[in-house]
Amino acid sequence: MRSPSSLIPSFRLLSLSPPLPASCLPLPSCFPLLPPTLLSPPPPRQVEQAFPSQAAPKIDDEEHLADAAAAIKVGDRCEVAGGRRGEVMFVGKVPELPLGWWVGVKYDEPVGKNDGSAKGVRYFECPDKYGGFVRPDLVQVGDFPEEDPFADLGDEM
């Protein structure tokens, strides 16, 4: 019978030959062929300049975008910026949202943020995630039929 120690495989440690000298601890002296830009830390970035503020300016005008809203009617088919299609369900002011005019859209797909309500107040009916309130300048009304997700499949049978 074998002894328990013979059942455990043995490993040999490999070592670098010759070992690195202590003078190589600062990397630049060990790698003189690398350009200094790879060895030095990048300069500090000014985040404010690289990424301008995305915050929308505060609206103080209660009639903000009233002219754009006047061209939009409940029942119109629309496309919202970004290609989301739907039907206009509401046009007006929403006290629960910032000042100005809003358009309530019932989307064809579940790409919205609500169910037609804003902070508990219902403005129109639709399933959850099918509704959204957007500014009138982001809405284009016209002939925007519902897109058929299977249209590109054609007649494969």
C-alpha cells in the first residue's frame, strides 16, 4: 500500500533566472523601451469640460412650448424623439411636472415610464410602461402607423 504522501502530486516551483534586481522595483528603470506616456499616469481630466452638464434649464414660463403644443391634438399618431411611436392621449399642463406644456403619449411598445399618470394623478389610460409625458418639441405628428415587428420576415412558408 502506498503512503498518503505519495498520493499527493508534487510540484516544482519555477523561478526566474536571473531574479530581478531590487533596482527594478520602479518600473521605468526596468522597461526603458516603453514610451514615457505608458509609464506615467494620465493627466487629470476636467470632467466639467469633457462632459457638459446634461441638466435641463429651469423653466419659469407657464406657457413654455404652448405654440408647439397647439399643433398637436389628442388622437394624433406620433413619433417621439428616438423613434418611439404611439398615439397622443393628452395635451396640456401637468402640475405634477415642471412648468409648461406636456404631451401624454400611449406608446405602441412598452418603452414608456408610466401608465398615463404623473405622481399619482391620472391623465390618460394605458398599461404600465406604455405611457409617457414628453415636451411638445420632441413630438412629431403625422402618418406613423404601428410598426409590425414581423414585417421583415416575409412569407417564409
